[in-house]
Amino acid sequence: MGAPELLHHLRGAGLVLTLTPAGALHVAPRSALTDDHRAAIRAERDALMLALQAEADPPPPAPPGRSGNPLMTPEQGDECHAGGWDDAEIDAYLAREARFTRLGRVADAEHLAERLTLRDRQHDDRRLCLECVALADNGRCLVAARGRLPGASRRLEPVSTILQRCEGFTLAPGLT
Ligand code: SF4
């Protein structure tokens, strides 16, 4: 069974597999893990992590779609803007764009903020480190720096633009 099939199988068994900011594989809930699951995960750990990474990465740069956002396909752009944005979506977009710009993402703050509108519409619960209060201006994670992010170096500089789930995440003030 290849990694994609194994991933599908494990998800079908109720398991949630994610990559931690430190690059480790996290599987939950432990109560649903059988010995067979553990053995399969152990044997395919690297391939599973590559498969998860491929899912987490934004789509490769493509010709600008109808939204003009290189982080989304034309179809995603259409979904992101279907029916127009309501006031809450506009407010969320503006707050995110302002924060990302302040954190140095001047070139892609708008694109990232727009991509998050689609994320919200898809009820995707993953977050960017850019949305986390623990991301310092120098790119370091303050939770990791305090030694409170299991498995992570205290000098962790997380990739801030990948959607992920992190147990240390706390929404930055002013964001939704
Ligand atoms: S605690 Fe926040 S900044 Fe640190 S890795 Fe997790 S989500 Fe990113």
C-alpha cells in the first residue's frame, strides 16, 4: 500500500495525521491507533510525511486565475469570490492583510489574506503561523522559545505561510 492509500486508510479509521511545526508526524487520537496502524505508520513514516507536506503546500505558481492570485487555481479563485464577500469576510481580509504586511509579507500579504477567505469558506481549521500571536517580528516562535512546543527547537523559525494545526497556536489580536 503506497503512502496516499495508507493515508486514506488511516483517515478512514478515524485518525488525523498532521505535521507539527517542528516537522514531526503527529497522529491522533491515540485511542484509535491499533498495533497494525502503528506498524504501518512506522514503515511508511517518511512517505506519509511527504504526502502530508504535498497536501499542505500551496498549489505551485500558476498563471494568474480569475482572482489573479497565484496561490489559488482559477477554480479556487471563483469559489473564494462566489456570491461576493460579506462584511465579516471583508473585515477579516483587511485585518489579515494589515498584519501580514506588518510582519514583512509585503509582496504577498493580499494573496495570503485572500487565500484565507477561501480557507474559511471551506471550513478548513488549519492556520498560518502568521495568524498566531506567538510569531515574533524576527520570525521566531515564542512558544518554542519558551520550550513549550514539544519536539521543537527553542530557536524555531516556522514556515509561516503553510496551513497547519499547531497545539501552540493562539489567534493574534484583531484577527478572526
Ligand atoms: S505556536 Fe504559533 S507561531 Fe509557533 S509554531 Fe505554533 S502556530 Fe506557529
